[in-house]
Amino acid sequence: MKHDQLNITEESIRKIVNAIDARELITLTRDLVKINTVWDPVAGTNEEPAVRHIADWAERKGFQVELNTVAPGRLNAILTWSAGNGDRVLMFEGHTDVVTPGNVNTWNYEPFGAQIVDGRIYGRGANDTKGNLAAMLIAMAALKKSGIQLNGTIIGGVLCDEEGDMLGVQDFIRRGHADAITGAVICEPQDGMLCNSQKGALRAKLTIKGKMSHGAMPLAGLNTAPAVAQLIEGLRLSELSAVEKFGKDEHLGWPSFTPTVIQAPFQGEAQLNVIPGEARLLTDIRTIPGQSHSNIRRDIVRLANTVTEKVREQYRRDDAILNLKRNTLIKIETEFTTDRPCTFTDPDDPIVKAAGWATRRITAKAPIYGGVPGATDGTYLWAFKNIPIITMGAGDREVPHQADEWVDMNQLIETAHIYALTALHYLLGEPA
């Protein structure tokens, strides 16, 4: 019996499903979780040990392996398998870095212990995204082991620094590895949902410069706090305006303008009896389709200029009342540190259809479509190389970056099956 008028038979599905080694998947996941891949130059931890572990595993499986140094201690591994003749090139992408466990005393389980309790693997990265990274590797190995002739090539991108500046995927693109890719599965914890859209991210650093003085003699200085307060209020109004204008996206939710870090001073110790001469406000702006990042950048600069004039005028009025003559030229400098666009892949794109078919086949349920609230490495693949992406994987979406991070083992095994059948459908589909 064939499916969807493609060259997919029950026998081929059975071969691939039977080739998934669930025990090896759990072992590989635990091995990766046990390797501390927090980027911490002081502590001496990075992604390299995990990448080399994967490279050794992949070479034993017969994959072509290329290691690229992105930065000292930070490696990408590119695994390639020519599965047959054909123009389609499918990429599976997963990252090896994890965020810090934070205060380990808040954990009930060892952050890098990979303990199994009640069907879950606990540890930093189990959910985001070492479990899904292992699932994609096991899926690739199963496809290769099955001996089924596919039409095209499979690339496994094992990339560093997704949690930071995404240097890994940028290096991957810069070296030309993405040039031939026609579709990509981004392996991230989405609790089984198929996410064909992602929020955009725009981050701004607003630096306020006044004049430092003694807390008992505030009139000898120029306090930066009033400017910080007005900037925060301005961001709230900007968010409200965006909500009213663009509404709530079906899959991505509301746009947001969130002040996240306030530092005053932003260098040196803060002291109660010292008026800070400098302050810094960091802002995390998340966008939905329809919003223009260039317009938002312009509006943030305009907000900074408006607040500058308002605070200067307020100080001038105060000085007139107090009979003072101060230099009231407080300054606000604006710098944008991140600019990642929203992404959207058409539901009729072959990679989305393949993922939907595979999900139905493995779960016997209709797939649930959604959007990624944050950015992933797929943002760069979509934005700079026009690669259609689908983001999916095992794991509760609210668990990443929390204490006692975990992933359900049964869902992880199910995900490996879905990844494998997604590749089967995509590489036996209509000509690209």
C-alpha cells in the first residue's frame, strides 16, 4: 500500500520504525546531558566535548563528519549522508549549548546527572535541546540503517551558541553549508506541536548619562532615574500601541516591548548614598508578522530623543525654582544589539506537509500547529538563505531554562519516529 501518491510503502515505514533504537536514544540523551556545555570561559566549560562525542558516534554510524571551529572551544559538527539521487537536501538542526543551571540549591536533581525518575530524564539541556538533538541523530541513523533508497541528501547540523548570539548557525551559513538546503527541521521543545512561525526579536540598549553626586547633595548632580522611569513608561505605551494596531497572532500571541535589565550605575558597585551618573536599560522586543523592525528602531530612537528633551526641560524648570544654574544636558544613547525577523513557512510547503503526515502516522492524531515564542537557529536559515523551516520536538515549552529541567522519555522516542518519517516523506515527495 502506498501513501499520499508518494513512493512510501507500509514496508518502508515498518523498516524505519523498527530501526529506531529507543535504548540508544535514551543513552545518547543522557550522555549529552552529563556533559556540561554551558559557555563559561572562567569555569572552562563549552560545547566542544559534546560535539566531539557526537562526531565519534556519527563516524561509527558511517556519516561524513566535518568539524568547524566557530570560536575557541566552540565547534559545529556537520553530518552528511547522501541518501540517493535527488535535488532535495533536508537539514535536521539541533544545538549543543545550554544555559547555566543557576543556583544548584534550587534543584531537586543534579543539573548534569541525567537522572531517570518516573519516565523522565532530568538535567540541564534534557528538554532544550539535547533530547531532541539525540532524537534527530537516532532518526538519521535509523534512516541510514533501513537501507531505503531516498531521493536527496540529509544534513545534520550540530551547532553551538544557539542560546547566545547564534554564532554557530551564522558560521554554518558563512561557510556555505546552507547553500543547497531546501528544507529544515529545527529540533526544539515544542511539546509535539508543528511550529511554522516564530516571533521576531529586537533588542535595544539605552544608556543614560547624567552626573554623579552625593545622595545628600542631589542638586550637585544630575540623576538618571527620571529618564529611566520615562523610558519604561514609553515602552509600555509602545507595546499598547502595537497590541491595538496588530492584535494577537493566532500562533504567536501578542507583541511585546519588555524592559528586562535596569543598571544604575552599569559599572561599579551601586551605593545607597550615591546618585548614579550613568544608567542602562535593556529592552527585549518581540514582534509578530506585520510589524516593521525598521519602524520600531526609528520609534525607539524617537522615544529616547523625546525623553531626553522632557527630562532636560524638567531639570531646567526645577533649577528656575531653586535658583540654580546646572548643566542639564543629560544624554540618552541608543544601541540595537539584536535584530531577528519573524519567520513564516507556508503550510503547503513540502517540509510542513511532511511533518504533518509523519505526526499523523505516528500519533494517529491530527497535528497541532503553533508558533515559537522565541527565536531559534532557524531564524537565520529562513531570513538569510530563504530555507523553509518547521520547528518541532519533544518537551514542555515552559520547562526550558528552569530548575529541574526534564523531558518525557516516551515523547522523546515518539519524536525520533516523527523526525524519521518526516525525512521519508520529504525525500520521497514530489520533485523540488
